[in-house]
Amino acid sequence: MDFRRIEVIFLIVFCSLDIFLLLSFRNSQQVVSSGSTTTSTVTEMRKRDISFGKLDSKSGAAYYLGSRPNNDLAEHINKLKNQELQYDETDHKLDSSLTEPISITSNNKESKLNAFLKKESNVLYGTKYKYAPQLSSSSQIVYAQTDDVGELYDKTGRVTFEVDNKKVIGYTQTYVDDLMILHEKEVTKSEKDVISNLYTNSEIPNNSRIVYANLAYSKLTEAKGSTIYIPVWFVTIQNKDSKVDTLKKVNAFTGNIIKATTTETTTGDSDDSE
């Protein structure tokens, strides 16, 4: 292992973290922390026809992670069979067109793709990816890379299956070869605090339901070719009438809302959060 290279990476990362924490302090939004206030907020949400399952009030812990780009997919591309392949060296992304498309339904898509991923002649490191319904839609089925420290909900580590007329016709893949822990564990906001904070900041409308609330790692920034990841709460909120899903992202360390993206998903892709 090149310890000198790791020392340089750590120095860059810590400088980046200092800048990030300073900006977070200056731009931070008030987070609901009082137990009594949180409880009253949850009660008010139910009165406004906002549906959700049991919210976990326990705080967790997570890391700052780092990685460097690699061409591991390109180096093992010859293991793949029955597909046309292209590799993008700039984005470190593998594009595949399947020789024989996979027929799927809303009921069997996950089981079929799970079986497909198990064979390394189909997808490299396929067993390291897990179905991510929050990131998926009717035209794309996304599998997120998993690691001992958690899931990676980021474009640098995922398999995205392309769906056309109920058939998977190909996929794109990115892969993080080595996630490095850059800092000791830090406390993360609880699910209950995050949901309450979103509501307090008018991010959860009336007549909606919280479909998912998952904690995963996402990219914070890039520094000298290295990528830094932080834990993020991904909260999916569905309008009960239109069935349109809105994905909210919340920094799990600070509780700050990152951004929101709206996508329309097929009915039946979502389950109630527990």
C-alpha cells in the first residue's frame, strides 16, 4: 500500500472537511431537537393527512468516506458474456447492451435481476449491489453498491438497468473499488428528527405519505481526484392523489436539507416506511 499517497489524500480530505463544516455552520438551518417539540410535530403531521410508519428516534453513527477513481471494470471486462460493451475512461462507466433482453413484470423484476447479478459473466461484482427502489423509475431500475459501512446512493457506485417495453435491454455500471474511512464515527440525526425537520421546513405537503426513509452514503465533494462521501437521509414522499414521488436528501450529520428531485414512478414500486 502506498502510505505516502494515503497521507496526501488524508491531508486534502481534512482541508476539504474543514471548509465544508465552516460552510455548514454559516448556512445551517434550525433542526428540531426537542423531544416534546418533535412529538407535537408528528401529531400535527397526522392531522394534516400525512401518513408514515413508526419513526425511529434513535441517533446513529457514520463515517466520512473517501475513494479514488479506478479502471477495475475495464480490467475485467473480458469476463462478461452475451452483451455488447463500451467503457468510458473519463467517467469510469461501463455501458452494456444485452444480446437477449430480460422480460420482467412489476412483481418479478427484483428476483429476476437479483439472479442475473449473481453471475459474474453478466455483471462484474454483481453481488455487491442491492436494489434501490428510491432511485428507480418505470424506465430505470437502479441497484446501489453496498459495503461493510453501508449503501452507496451515488452515481459512482451503481448498476442502472434500462427498461423498454417491459424488457431490460442493457445496463450502465460504475464501481468503487476501495472505500476508505477518513474520520472516526460521528453521530447522525435520527429518522424521527429528520422527518420532523423536513415538515417544519415545509418540505412535506399535506395529503402525502412517506414511502421510504433510508440512510446511505452520497458524494459530498471531490478534491484532487478523490471523492468524499457523507451519510445522507434519503426520504421519498408521495402525493396521495397524483402518485408523484419527491425525493428529499438531508445531511445526516448536520440535518441540513440538501436538495429535492421530483420523478414519477410506477404504481406499486413503493412500500410504506417502517
